[in-house]
Amino acid sequence: MEILQLGIYAITITGFLIGLDFFCKKSSLDIEIPDHLQMVRVYQKDLYQFYVDNGFKIPEKLNSVIQYHHKEERGTGENIISSSHKTFLEFLRLEKSKREETYGIDDIAILISNWGIKDIESRLNNFTADKQHSRAYILSSFFMWEDISDLSVNYRKELTSEEYYIFLIAIMRSRIIEHTVIIENEGDFDLKDIRLAIPSPYSEITETRNGNIVNLEAETYQPLYTYELKSDSLAIKIPKLAKGERMFAKIYTRENKLNKDEISYDYTPVKTIDRKQSIIWFVVILILLFSLCSFLKFKLE
């Protein structure tokens, strides 16, 4: 009879402790984008394509950097001028005669010198993650990111203000940043139906987020996942992520870095009771109660 009572007491105490432990547990999903794992590349083909897409002629002095030639093309732009890189480029696409016809004078060089070049140079120079680890590539060679800034500065003496400004814009717009995104289940429960929405970084040049996430790559051994690359964002779906499990993904963006604070996510925690742990607790508590009763009974006798 005493053993039965002790068993009931043990079950009661075990149930209380399991309930306390269950409600104290938390679910948590952590997303990190370490700066020291970032790599920055500037591809020759992207520099070349920028000039082609915008109808700009590649200066002969840049042929060593942009080695392909194309037929000269010209586009038309809106009749707008302001402190905006997008509108600067629209104006620069116009033929000189069209500029003079529209604005009366060709004073874009003044605006470029006073605001445009300084703004782009500051953005290029300020883009330094961890200089000991981050690398930047241009053409078939690689330079540290600060070397790319030096490269652009070296050409400043050889190009006109207009040519130099376009070259800076081309470098900035051709910049591809490789991020290593770590998605980890740091909580006490398994997680399922995980959905992440990652906005593309905003471009100061195109004044939009469209097309600024280039690609996603993940290791084959990782948890099952699917993704959809939209015009202005990336959606990732992970069916299940066990407690303590991680997923690594490489996300490539154009021009600017991802902003961790802009990433939104949701998930469903799989709240279950650990049966093995419950049995262990029950046995331990039963032994403790039996030992305590035996000790007290011995003392009373």
C-alpha cells in the first residue's frame, strides 16, 4: 500500500515538474548575417552591361577595365534634373544637343561635381565590412574592397567629371555582395512551417528594390527548403527545423547589403512532452520518496 501511495505521489510531482518545464520552454528562431563572411565582387560583364543598358559610350581610357566594345546607343530621358542619381543618369543619356535644347545650358557637370561624385565616393568608401576577411573581386583578379575605391580614384584624373561620375555609378551598381545567412533554431522546441520574407536592398541609383537580390545558394546537406525569388524580395520556406539545427544560405545582392532588421519571419512551434525525460523523472522521484520514507521510518523506530 505504501508503494502505491509513493507511486501516486511520484506521478503527481512528476506531472507538476513536467508542466512547469513545458510552460517555461520557449521557441526561438535566430537569423544572423555575419559581416566577416561577406565577399564583394565587381564583375567586368556587369560594368560593361551598365554602359550598354544606359546607352553610354565606354571611354577609351577605361578599355583596360571594361574590355568589350559596343555600338554606340543613345536613349532619351525625362526633362528632370535634381540631386538624384536616377535623374542624373536620365539626363546624361540625352544627346548634348537635346540637353541644350531642353535646358538651355549643359550644366550637369556642376551638379555632378558638387553633389553626385562626392555622394558616390562616400558610399564606395564607407562600404567596409571586416577588412581582414571581406574580399572584393574585379575582372579576373581580386582586390580588397578599399583597393577598388583606389582604382576608381586613380581614374579621376584621366576622365572628365561626367565620365568619372558614370564610372563610379557603374562600379556601385555592378557591386555584388555575397552574404552568408545563418538560420538557427535556438529554442526548446522543433519548428515547422518556417517562412522568411527578405526584402531586396534599396538602390539609390534606380530608386527601387527591384532586381537587387540576384541569387540564393544553399548546401545540399541542409534541411529541406524551397524559395521564390521575386522582383523585390526573396521568400524562403523551411518545412521543419529541429531544435538546435542550423541552415546556411548564400544570398547575393546587387549594390547594397541586406538589412537584417528588415527580414520578417513566422513559424509554428512543435510543442511536445519528452516521454523519455518524463520516465526518468518519475523513476528518480519515486526512488527519492522511497528513500526518504525508509529513512524517516528508520528514525522513528
